[in-house]
Amino acid sequence: MLELRLVQGGLLKKVLESLKDLVNDANFDCSASGFSLQAMDSSHVALVALLLRSEGFEHYRCDRNLSLGMNLNNMAKMLKCAANDDIVTIKADDASDSVTFMFESPNQDKIADFEMKLMDIDSEHLGIPEAEFQAIVRMPSAEFARICKDLSTIGDTVVISVTKEGVKFSTRGDIGTANIVCRQNPSIDKPEEATIIEMEEPVSLTFALRYMNSFTKATPLANQVTISLSADLPVVVEYRVAEMGYIRFYLAPKIEE
Amino acid sequence: PPFQPNLHRFFHSP
């Protein structure tokens, strides 16, 4: 028996909106510690890891570990029927082939339940080693989204370079080139507008903008995004999900061969 | 042009 009640149901709506274009079908893994997901895009170039810790739910009951295979587009369709301030409860029986989403309005005057069929999904779980990153950039998520969107009108790839001077996003295309440099800015008064760069060593990596733009669908979840870079390793683009967890996107860099 | 490897080059199934 699984029963997860999330007062901030809007968070789950935003999580699904940020996943559904990258991944079609995925297994949500439920355990005593939380509700999580790891899935790759169809080309296995990008991976998303989601964790919503059990403490973040108002009520969290998970009698035994359960894997719920869901079509993320269909799940997003159902969650779109919840209002942003609705309380969302996810329910499933151990042997059931369906999951129920219950939406309650904050003053309890409207209660809806939507039942969705589950799927059997063969998913491959990859081991992601703990890495020491050469550079970690924390910046406003809206600024990062704007940069990815702007650069993708000019080129297909972005070179992200971190030096003492700041973080530089560069692209080139048929019509020309573009470089955007963001300098460190601690923004003491408004921490959500800060750009903080922790650099062990300068690093420069090339990524497909198509995926970066897809990751920025998570922008409504968090004011800040963290971009962790190391030479010859996938970049990690992380958005915090309130106080309860995170959504992390991994993207393999392009390499010269 | 640079080559796009997939994630299996970096991460492995446990």
C-alpha cells in the first residue's frame, strides 16, 4: 500500500512539466526514504534523477518498495487537472495495475480522483559515481534559461567555460557567433539573484543546446540553478524542489575524436 | 565536428 499526500501539489505539477518532454516512460521508485525516479532520454545522452524525500510529504506511507511505471505525458495530463494550490495524494495498492491521483482544494470543497493505468517498463538504472567537480556555478535559473534560449537561436551547441573571470556561454552558427559572460555577483540583498562560482580549475565543455533547453523546463521549480562541470564528465544541472529534494539533469559533453 | 557520446561512456549499470 502506497499513500503519499503532498500539500504543495503544485510542486508535482511543475516536476512533471519539467520531465515529460525529455522522457516518455519511467518507473517511479517508492521506498521508505522517498519518491524517486531515474530515467534517460531515448538517445541515452541525457539522464534525469528526481528525489522527493519522504519528510517533505504531509503523509507518507510506503509499506514496501514499489516501482510504478508511468507514461509521463499521461501523468502530466492528469496532474494538469489539479489546481496549483490543490493538495495531491498519490495512492496505489501493492498488486494493482493502476495509480490514483487525488486532488483536494485547500478548503476541501472539491475533491477529485483520477485513476491512471500503470505500465511495465524495462528501465536501466545507471550508477552515478560521486564526483569532485572542477567548477560549480550557481546562478538565477531564469537567467540560465534565457541564455540557453537566446543561444539556441544562433547555434546548436553551447561551450560553457569557467575561469576566474566568470562563466562564459558561447555558440556559433551560420549567421555568426555569440558570447555571454556572467560574472560572480554575491547579491547579498537578494540571494535569489546571486551568481556564485566555485572554481578549482578552469574548465570548458561543449553541450547540445537542445537538451539544455529541455532542462530549463524546470525553471519554475527554483529561483536558482546549479551547474557542476568537470572535464570529460557529464554536466549536472540541478534544481532544488522546495526543501524536499531535487531534480538533476545529466548531459554527456560533446567530445573531439 | 565534435562527437556526441551517450551516457554509457561515463556511467555504468551497477
